[in-house]
Amino acid sequence: MIRTINPVVPGYREFRAANNPPTFGDFLFRSLVIFTMYLGIVVFHEPAPVDAMIVLCLLVGVLFGKLDVTAIEMVPLVALVVFCLANLVSMHDPLDPVRAVWYVFVTLYLVASWFLFVGLIGRYGEPMMATLVHAYCLAGLISAFLGIGGYLHLLPFQERLLLAGRARGLFKDCNVYGPYFVPMALFALMRLMDPRAAWRRKAVPTLLFVSALFAMLLSFSRACWLNFAVSLVVLFGAQHFYMSSGIAARRRLRIGVFVLIAGALAVVVLINTPSVKQMLDVRVTSNGLQDYDRIRFATQSLSLETAEEQPLGIGPGQAEQVFGYATHSMYMRILSENGLAALIALLVFVGATAARALTLVRRADSEWVREVNLVVLACIIGHLANSVVIDTVHWRHIWFVYALPWAPACLRGQLWGSRLRGRATAKRAATFRAPRLVGA
């Protein structure tokens, strides 16, 4: 049963190291981490408040031994090192040195945030994973209400909550605001599909799912819609092939189809409002393209030619300065700015993360861990599709998603055969206790 979308986080008694009782310092650190997750929806300028909080959490975690990254495997580690080095090498002769320094700093910071989340789960285990996912979903619910409320003129400060008539909440860009809700919607959907959970316990997941759907629609991001559609296909496909069979699988499928139909009907009702219909006519033309899409494709073609001429890259964040327009593709931006080595390294890292998630979907002993990783796998594939037409390497929330499968031996030896890695021992595995959450 999925246990991660009820936003009531585990109590203090559940936030404990694998072999030590919680301390007051653990309690304060947990509170700091939760607050940081909430700030993840406030990104209307850079540096964002969440950036300062993540750096603070990293410093506290390192100085006071609150992180455990000893079990990180070599493939993601080497891939990230190569990716970071390629970013630094590409700074050899940027057109705008100030922007290059800032851009590479943000990239390195996001890689560091991945180490933070992996270290948190490595140190505190499944309760911390539950806490992080709960906080992510609750923050998403707040962000959805801000965007929807602004769009429906129910809230003030609409110049901040909207951008050109599209919902964006406290994000800088609608194309980032919408995809933030894809993991939230999938976590909620997994909870709703659980045939063993009473319907009265599905009120919060229903609110999360409907809010995410409306927020994604009102962002009017075509890439976000593609992201969510691909994620749904992967979610249902992987669940069918790897997670369940027989009567239970059929019941899950029926419930899932029912939820999607109900959600689609709710979206249809919203689409029929005049303002939404007008915006859809603008965003979804007869051929599916906007006039500026042709400029995007031309820029991507130019960036590919530039990558062939300058294999080490033109420098971090230099696409706008060199081409006069953003590449609107994660692949083309990294290839042209940081070189082929950087692109290969990032794809190896993302591919290894997806493979790790799939392995856990198939073999982890804990059903909860399997379902969390099913959502992660679906989100990663959807994100890769989204990245074809949007620059996504600096999306803060996706680095959190990347971290979830990389807990040491996935939470103290839950992977097949309870095989422990690094400094995790059988004694630590035996003393580990899963969280008792509302709805469990």
C-alpha cells in the first residue's frame, strides 16, 4: 500500500537514525529539512530562498554528521563528476563570464542538492523518505491553490501568480510550475489505486490529484501535458508488467481507469469555461505549433552545428548570448554549452537512476518502496520527454526525484536478499523500523 501521499508527516518518534534514538538536534534538523521542502515552491527569482536553505542543510548535515552518502554507487558518482568537470572545462572562453560563473554555480549546487537528499535518506531511512515526499506533496498543494486561485481571480497579487494569463504560482516560469505537479499527481494516483484502502482515507489523495490536474492544465504548458501523459503510460505499463498480477492487478487497473476518467471529466468542465477555452485556442493551434516554435527549432539546429565546431562547448549559460535565443531543449543546451562529454555523463546518470528505480520496482521487499520507485521511474521518463522542448537541467524538483532510488541498498537492505552495502550492517537493518503513517 502506498503510504507517502498523506501530507501528515511521521511523528518525531519515527524520525530516528537506524541504530540511535533521536536527539533534539535530529528534531531541529528535521524541521529545517521540512521547511526547505516547503520553500521549493518559491522560485520566482534566482537565487531562490530554497537555495539558501539547501546550502544551510548541507552545511549542518556535513558538520554534525547528519548525512550518510557512503553507499552511493560508482556509476552515478562518476557520471556526476564527469558532468561537473565538463561544465568547468567549458568555461574556458565564455562570451559573458559573469553569467557563465553564475550558471555553473547553479548546476554544481543542484548536484550538491542530490547528495543532500541521498544523504538524508541514507542516514534516517524510510521515515525521512516519507517526510520528504509528504512535504513535497503538501507544498505542491499550496502551490496549486495559489496558481488556481490567481487564475480564477480569487486571490490578490495576480501579477505574481500569473504570467501572460497562465498560472505559475510562485515559480518564475509556467513551464516549470506545471511539471512540478507530475510527481504529486502520480503519488496521489498510486494511493487512490490501492484497493485495500478505505475510501474515506482517500479524501486527501483525491484533493492532491485534482489540484495537480487543474494546476497542470492552467499552466498551459504543452510540454507539461506531454510529460504527464508519458508518465502515466510508464506508470501503468510498469505496474502491469512488474508489480502485480491476477485479481489485485485487475482491481488496481479498474480503479486507476475510473480515477483518470473522473479527472478527465473534471478537466473538461474547467475547459468549458470561457477564459480557459480562449487560452487553449491560443496555446493549441491547428498544427499544434506557435510562431516562436519555429525560432526554437532553428536555434536548436544552430546549437547542433555549434557543438560540432566547438566540442568543449561555448560555456555555461551562453546560449542566449551566442544564439540570441534559448535552446528550449535540455539536450541541445548541454551539448552546445558544455560539450558531448557532459551530455553523455548526464544521460548515463539519469539512465542509471531509472535503471535503479526499475530494479527496485521489480525486487524490493517493501511494497511501499516499490511503489515510490514506480512513481520515480515514470517521472524520469516523462521528464526526458519534456526535456526535448524545454531547458530542464536547472529544475530543482527533478534532482529530488533523482535522489529517491539511491538510498543505501534502498533503505537498509530491503533490496533482494537483504544485501547490505557500504557501512550498513545486519544489526542496523534489524533495528530499522518503518514509519507508522496515517492511513497505514
